[in-house]
Amino acid sequence: MVRVPDFMNQLFRMRSRGLLSGLSVLLAEFPLVMAIIARVPYTEIDWTAYMEQVQLFLSGVRNYKELVGCTGPLVYPGGHVLLYTILYYLTNGGNNILLAQGIFAVVYCTCVFTVGLILRTVRAPLYLYGLLILSKRLHSIFILRLFNDSFNSLFAALAILFACNKRFFWASIMLSLACSVKMSSLLYFPSYFVILLQAVGPKKTWLHAFLIVLIQVAVSLPFISYFSNYWLQAFDFGRMFDYTWTVNWRFVSKELFESNIFSTGLLLIHISFVLIFAFTRWNRITKAGPIAMTKSMLTLKPLQPVTAMTPQFILTALAASNLLGIVCSRSLHYQFYAWFAWYTPYLMYQAGFNAIMVIGLSMLQEHAWNVFPSTVSSSILAVSIPALTLAKLYQSTDNRIRS
């Protein structure tokens, strides 16, 4: 007779070896998504503002300072405008909410399937697939609120999938498209360029950088007449956030939250940890330090690899780079959960947590992001769980990446 502990141990160790796992998750998602659309009321937050801004764009307004909706000015890059212009036409000026929800349901299911393919590529344990469909907050972001984070997340997931399969040309395109919708995907770039330099060499890394910038320039062309206003508003790194909506910093005072000292401190912490990870973890393929990498980029001489670059390494580096930015973020709003929630269970697994811990921490993280309005305790969880994951990841990946 098989003992229950042995059975559970084997269950948690099972890994995906084909498309069946991803398809199974998708089949489980489809009826759930349909039920949510049918039974849970749509919540108006930004959709109307998006449509109002698109309407102004279609009327000929090209100055970003004049593209204003009911919730404020347009603060997203040109890719967002182009995507929501398409949605404007498809949904009768934004009035057909049910059709819009159907479109976002397709985007959500595509994102789930893409992340499933990523997990298959890195041979992740099967229980991580189950965590993909259990998030109330992710369903809400995509299907009930129609946020642009949905498209941003999909493009980022496609970029990661291509990168894990070493299709870096397409990875660069998708990552740039993600940034053209929302600049949050810039958080991937520190590890992405370290990966590129080690994988394809300095010459091709420069070409990838040019390709990424070229796409950003292309989506900005409709606003070329007011170029400075476009770049300052679409990529506003000094934007102030409202304490009312913060998910992650409720446990600090409003005065500290709004201070320059706080934002500057977070930026310095972020830069410091990115450099630490870049030159002690993400450089493991060549063991190159900052001087060697800089010299390689300037002289165009490739670095010499000392070990193979695996999909597991690529996903871990990209997801960690993104999560570092999340932990040090000036403020996180509820829809920002879509930026990172897909990959934290895998990082927890790579950090060495057992299955029970991964599931437990993932549930606590989900709970923190479903408390509205945020509280002191929920914001502590929202910060401490990814911070703990990164600390444990740094410690456990000193010598190896789990495969």
C-alpha cells in the first residue's frame, strides 16, 4: 500500500513533459472565466477614461498634455493608445462592455497558456500550474476591470517564453511591445541585457538594444509634433502616487510616503540590489564582472562562457529582475499584481522552498492583494513575501539553479 506522505511527495515532485499540463490548465480556466463574466458585475475604473482619451486621439489631438480622460491625463506610451484604438472600434466606442470582457478573457487565457508553456520549458513541478488559475485578483484585473496591464503582462510573458527558448530577436520585440503599453516592463531589462551579452555577444546585444528603441520610436511617431510632451508623460519616472491607493506602503506614514527621501532611498536600494544580482548571480554564465562586461560592450569582444545557459537560469534571472523592482517600487496599485504574480511561485521554488511553503506563501501573497483597502498588515505581507523570496533566492542560487 502506498502511504499518503509518499504519494503527496511524488505528486509535488511531478513535472510537466508536454503540452498536456498547459492545455489542462486552459480547459479548467475557460468555464471559470465564462462564469465570472456571467455572474460577477463589471467594475468601471479606467475603461471609460481610456476610451475618452482614444476619442480625443481620433479627433486629431496629438499633444499628450491634452489627451485627458475622466480619471486624468494619458500617462501610457503609444502602444497603449494604438491597442485601445483597436478596442474602441471593436466595442462600438467602448460601449459594448460584454464584448470587451470577452476580448480580455481571450487575452487572459492566452496569458495563462503562455505562462504554462514557460513552466513546461523550465520543467517546473506540476503543482505550480494549479496556482496559475487560483488568483482572484488576476481574474479581476483582466476580465472585470479591463486594465492595460493585461496586454502588458501578455507581451512580457511572450518575451520570457521566447527568451527561455533562446529566440532573442522575438523576445526583444515582445519586451519592447510590453514597454510600449506600460513602462513597468523596463524592470526586466537589467537582467535581460546581462543575459543577452552572455548569450549572443556584444555586437548582437547592441543590435537588440537598437531594435528595442526603434519600436519605441515607431509607436511614438503619431505624437512626433509634441515629442517632448510625449516622452515626459509616457515615461514619467518622477510621477507622484496617491497614498490612498498604495498596496505596499500602508505601514509607513503618509508624510514619509510622499517625501523625496523615501523615493530616493527606494531608488538607491533598487539600483544597489540590481548591481549585486547582476554581478554575482546573473553573470554566472561567464563569471564576468562590471569591468569585463563594460569592456566587452565597448570593444565588441565577446565574453567566454564557463557554463551553459539554461531556460531555468533565464526565467529565474528575468523574474528576479522584475521582482526587485516590485519590492522597491515607489507605490503599487492593485492592477500591478499582474506584473509579477505569474512568476513568484517559480521563484519560491527556485529559492528552495518546499511545495507546502510555496503554496502557503502564494496564498498569503494573494490574500495581501485582495484586501481592500490595504491595511498595515496586508501591506507588510505585500512587501515581505517577495523580499523574503528574493533573499532566499540569492542565498540558494549561489551554486546552482534547480532544473
